[in-house]
Amino acid sequence: MSGSAQAERIDLLRNAIAGCRICRDVPARGIGDRLAHEPRPVVVMSARAKVLIAGQAPGLRVHESGLPFNDASGDRLRQWLSVTREEFYDADRFAIVPMGFCFPGYDARGSDLPPRIECAPMWRRAVIDAMPQIELVLAIGAYAQGWHMAGRTQKTMTATVANWRAGFFVNEGPKVLALPHPSWRNSGWLKRNPWFEAEVLPVLRQHVDSLVR
């Protein structure tokens, strides 16, 4: 695919995603309620980025700003990657494609709901196929890991992250590195699993540095 053809394909997809209202207007059977608020898809596609950040779904602050990871979770993620805010939001360096493009709302306890199930079947394969130049996928959380590491996930997210070498040292396709969600709610997890910062983050930073700088 030529560069101009890829850019045109990405532009068409980006425009189509921006107008998507399937979770509000035609919700999946069995999911229950329609999305209660106006959808605002948040996705960064790129014809040049080598790193794809595959998260869960935007939070409220991201929904309001339209800027992915524009919150405390994003601050921690950028620290993990050892990149500046300017580098992180450079689409020539990072593509950012969550499993659900829109803020899903809150549950009864005030926590973010899971990504809407309509989104990935509708869009994800087309979006990923439009960016064949991606060399590293950062699969953040169980939903992204289940899609990008099909057949290689473990029984728990912790076990999947601990088994990170299974997705990183591959011979075909992009490397996939499983990460926990950088939410402040996972601070306890990081304390209980010091191997993540000691073993995984140095490899992550070295590889990201080689791809984005």
C-alpha cells in the first residue's frame, strides 16, 4: 500500500469513527441500556507511528477533552514509557486505539464501566489493518490483552503481564507487551508486584525509545 493510499484509508476510517453512534442508537443485544450520553469517539490513527497503545476506553476527563490519556493514568503511562507529553501526543510516534472509543459511563459504585461491546467488532480489525507499520502493541488491561493476545492470555491479568515474554519475543507480526492499567487504583498492585517495575519497564522503555526517537 502506498503512503498516500494508506493516509486516505486512515482518513476515511477516522471520519467514519467520528460519526459512529452505534452504542447509543443500535446497542448490542443483551448489553442492556443504550449509551446514556452523546458518544465522542477518541482514537489516534497514524500512518507512521510504530507503537500502538491499546487501552480500554476513555474516562470522563478524556471524554470531555477529546485527548486520550489526558488524566492521571496518562501521566503514569508516560512515566512508564519515559516519554514527554509532547512525544506522547505526536501521532508520528504513537497511535492510540482503545478497545472502546467512547466513555462508557459509570457503574453503581462510581467506577468506569467496561468498554462497550459494540465497538471492537465494528471497527477494530479495520483500524488495525490500516496500520501495518506498527511494530509494538502495548496491550493495557484484560480487554486489550484478550483481543491482541488471543490464545496467549493467562487466567488473570497479573499472570498475563508476568508472562510478558510470550507476546514480546515473537517471530511474526508486531510484538505485543501486556501491561496493567496505569490507573491510580492499581497503585496497590504495583506495590505487590515489584517485578513489573524491575523487569518489564526497562525492556519497555528501551524498545519504545528505539521506535519513537
